[in-house]
Amino acid sequence: MDEISDIKKGIIYIIISSFFFGLMAVFVHLAGDIYFVQKAFFRNAVAFIIALFSLLIEGRKQGFHSFDIPKGAVIFLFLRSIAGSIGIFGNFYAVDRLILSDAAILNKMAPFFAILFSFILLKEKIRIIPLAAISVAFLGALLIVKPSFNFSYMLPTMAGFVGGMGAGFAYTCVRKLSMLGCKGKVVVLFFSLFSMLLSIPYMIFNFNPMSASQWIFLILSGICAAGGQFSITAAYFHAPASKISIYDYSQIIFSAVLGFLIFGQVPDILSFAGYIIIISMAGLNFWYNNFHGEKSRP
């Protein structure tokens, strides 16, 4: 019963995170012609401030123990932060240059990568059908990436794809950190600070002056990102990727609707085909894992 309750909580958290991340992409896009590293800095700064204040409030009762990092967790905090930074930079670069739903679906290769990396890092079993689903999903991603010899044309889609790979590894590290007993707020704080520090050299030498509206949009993107980050961290703390990852694809619906309503964006036919393939494979993998889980229960 507790396991079922945790899975339900994971599902709710992951849908909430998808909505927040969909809104974040809208505000990032609305911020206009600012380099993606600067946008990522503000996104992480807001998440860092929220996580820090939250832990400080907890610390009034627990002292500095609210910032405790369990033994063995530091390496995974660094790995999560490196991979998560790759995920953010890749996703923000793609959001600036692609329609929102294309950027979102490429980022949603993350659950497939999470399954692969969970096999490597956490020794979680991966069976034939999930492996086949991952392979076919890659083919779907190719329809969106549309490989060509025009590097400048391919760069945004490749950045989005690599961003999804980074996010998948980051989610695997989050799962490992939950097993080690590391708090979700500490994970968000560490990651946000690490990613901010990566952005600072660019900010020092290439800061783009911003209008009042751009400041507002980036602050709003940071608030939405923080909501999404806390939610996705909570989701993977409560349940494994194999049980809840399908619901992460609700962001595609949010992004497609918001992109059409706000920017008039409509994906091309190849992208639509890629969406259908990737989401279908995610559905197949989700069904298989649940069916296999039911059969294995006593």
C-alpha cells in the first residue's frame, strides 16, 4: 500500500513539474534575444534562493543539520550537477531556436536515458522490451533532429538531444541520492549553485543589458523552473523512473498548447511523427514495467 501511495505521489509531482517546465520555456522564449547562458543563470539563481531560504527556515529547528550531506552523496551531487547543467544549457539553447514542443520532446528523451543510466549506475534491470522501446525512441528523435550536413541547422536540435541525455543522467543521480537519504532541497541547492558558478565567467565578460520586461520574464522563468525542479526531485524521490516516467510527457501537451496559443507555433509533419513514436515507446515501456511488476507480485 505504501508503495502504491508513493507511486501516486510521484505521478502527481511529475505532472506538476511538467506544467512548470512548460511555463518556464514560454518565459525563456519571451525574454527574447539574450544569450542562453545568461537565461540559465537567472533560472538557477531563483531556484538557489528558494532552496536556500527553505533550508534556513528548516535550520531554525534543526540547526545546520538541515544542510547535512549523507556519506557517499558528494560524488553523486557533483555528477547530478554536471549532468543537470548540460541538460539546462542544452534545453535553453534549443528553446531559443526551436518551437517549444520540439525542444520539449527532445528534452523528454531524458526518461529513456534515465532507464539506461539506472542500469549502469544503480544496477536496475533492463529487459528486452524496454531496450527495444529505447532504440525505437532514438529513431523518433532522429525525425525531429533531421540529420543533415548543415551544422548550423542541426545544432539547436542536437543541443536539445544532448540536453535530454544530461537530464536523464541527472535524474538517475537524484534517484541514487534519495537512496542515500540526501534531502531534495539540498540536491536543488547544490545543483543550482554549481550551475550558476558555471555561468559566471560568461556573465562577467558578456552580460547582455536587459529591459524591465526581460527581467520580469527571466524571474518568472526562474520561479517556474524552481517549481519544476522541486517537483521533479520529489517525483524521483518517491518512485523509480520505470514507474512514473511516462507522465513526464505531459509537458509535450503543455508546450504544444502554449506554443500554439502564444507564439502560433505548429510542428512539421516529421516532428509530429517523431512525437508519436517517442510517446508510443514511452507508453509501451510504461505498460511493460507495470505489467511485469503485477506478474512478479506474490
